[in-house]
Amino acid sequence: MIIADSLNIGYKDKVVVHDLSFSLDKGMFIALIGANGAGKSTLMNRLAGKKIAVVGNKPGVTKGQQWLKSNKDLEILDTPGIL
């Protein structure tokens, strides 16, 4: 299980997600949807505990599919959005 409580995420001097709380049980499948540059890949990196997904402060940084694997229980697929 993954639990986040009042999580703030961002990069450098810009916070893109404020006060996020959720829990994920083992075996769950979820979709994370948001506008370009909203912090989706940044959140995925935070969940994986690694800087695997390429992120930036402009839209369109994610160019192709990226699998983020932090352990045997968490696998995240990051895909490009629609510009």
C-alpha cells in the first residue's frame, strides 16, 4: 500500500501540486490525467522514489513511454500527453 498525506511536489522554485492525499492498495490500476506541465511525471517520480521520468517546467517533455519501477509492487507507465 502507498499512502500520501498532504504531499506537495514540484521542481526548483515551482510547486505544481499542493496538499495531495491518497492511498493505493496492492493490485490497483489508476490513471493520472492532467494538463501538460501539471506535474504528472514529477508525481510519478516521487511515488517511485527515483528520478526516472524526464521532467521539465514546459509542456511536452515526455516524448515516449517510460516505465518507472521502484520495486516489485509498484510499476508506473508514463506516456506523453496531447499537445
